[in-house]
Amino acid sequence: MKTKILNDTTEEIEEAAKIIAGGGLVAFPTETVYGLGADALNSQAVGKVYAAKGRPSDNPMIVHISSYDDMKKLTPQITRDMEKLMKVFWPGAMTMIVERNSVIPDVTTGGLDTVGIRMPDHPVALKLIAEAGCPIAAPSANLSGKPSPTAAQHVIDDLAGRVDAIICSDDCKFGIESTVIDMTGQTPMILRPGIITKEDLETALGKKVLLDPTLNKRPDKFNNEDFRPKAPGMKYKHYAPKAQMIVYEGRMEAVEAAIDRERVEREALGQKVCVILFDDAEHKAAAHQFFAKLREADREGADVILAAALKEEGVGFSVMNRMLKSAGYNIRKV
């Protein structure tokens, strides 16, 4: 397949929208990461997304919309709590898990009776959805298991020759995927953390929000093939670089010293070492840079990545969610 490389001009977004409407695949920018989109209501088109990414079929898609009216078509009930979150965080980096209407095919939801929906805060994404005239199912635009793409070149590296078109635009603003909150239970629960934090959501709702108790913990129970995730990123290995990765936890001084010792030992053996060390006070900057640093390590042929853990609070908790998955929970406490 020859992939069209498009710019983010009005004319080329319209061309991309025609591809989506015709059942094709288009990678496009959002404020979180680049997404790989197909008509969410076209089961054959969505099936192509799974094939292009090498994505397991029980890993549900997030459906992207461009207007509040779209929401009414996709779920049978919009509750007061859902309205509160939509008003505060849409367009934005929040996905809500809600009951789905039958118009959404099983392939889009991984066979679940629920669906994740969000309205992205990016002019290219919103125009693409509106011009296509359909909601767009879009996981991250990377090969399954690899670090999520935050720049157009990342998408080209992974998906050129596998999709119909890629819209190239600026690097993504946030750099990690949307916060996913399950609104189908008695108490809202975060299934995937993101830039929008638990505290942000509780302030908007005026009530308690739960964290899925398995977040940032080694997912041993997910080895069970019967487990059916409600949101992306809950079951399978994600965000993995080619290199071995080790996450160091402890006081920052001790962590830095341990990483430096390991680096010296590895380099003495002729290994190429990549160090990821973020300012623990700059969690949003860490989110913006993390996936790009993993891909940089891959490009440079790193044998090992040594990373310092962040404090698991606020956005730091969300970055650690990705860091731990990337390392396969290979943690050293110092």
C-alpha cells in the first residue's frame, strides 16, 4: 500500500476525510498522541485498524467525536455527571466509558456493551471528524506495543505502507494518552490516568473518583485470557522500546548515584546506555517528552534504558503508569 503523506491544510484534511468516509485509514494529530482513525460505525474499516497495528481484537477503541450532538447518537443516556465532565473537559484529553448504542459495531468496542468516547482538543482532529461525517475510532498511530507516537515522523516510521494517509502536523502538546474514566458504575473510576488528574475530575464532579486498584501495579492477573479490558492499555504490554529498560525508585540522590554506577558498568562492557532523568517538579514536561525519548533510544540503538521514577502524584502518577509498562515493571528500589 502506498501511504499519502498529507499536510494539515484545509484541502488535505478534506482529502483525508474522504478517505475515512470511504472506509480507509488515516493517521492524524491530537493534543495527546497521534491517532490512527477509521469510521467507527464501519466494522470493516475498524477491522483494518487492528490489522495495520497488529492490535489484539479484544483491545477496545476510543471513539472520537467533534460535536456534543454526536454523543447523543452513541450512548442511550447522558447523565448529569457526564454533562459536568463534558462541560469542563471537552474538547480535551478525557475519555468517558459509557453504555453504547447498537449503532456502534462490536469490533469497535472489543465486544463490550460499553464504549470510550472523547472530543479531542485539536483543530485538525476536529475538522477531520466533522468533514468525514462520522465518529472516528482511533487508537494511537503506532505498531501495537511500541511507544506511542507524539510526532508525525514517529507515525511514518511505524505505519508508512500500512495505512492510506498520514496527516503531518506539529508535535503533540501533552505527549501521553487521554485520561479514561468509567462512568458506568456507581462511582466514577479512572481506568487510565492522563494529563487530567483524579483531583481535576473530583473538582469538576464535586464527588469522589476512584482509581482502578490495578493501576501502576504489575498486571499478573491480566495474563488470564478471559480478562476483557474496558479501556486501552489495561491488558497487553504497551509502550515498549527495543532496549531493556530499568526503572529506579527511591530518594533522588540515591537513584541518580545508582543510575550512574549502572551506566559506567554497562558502558565498560561496550553497551550503549540511554538515561531518562526528569525534573521531579516538571511532570507535564516529563509527559510531553517521555515517549519521544523512548523512540530516540530506539533510533540510537540503545542496549539499555535507565530511568528515574517520578513521584506518583498528579500527572507524575500518569507518567509512571507509562514508564512502568514500558519497562515491563522491571523496577530496582534503591
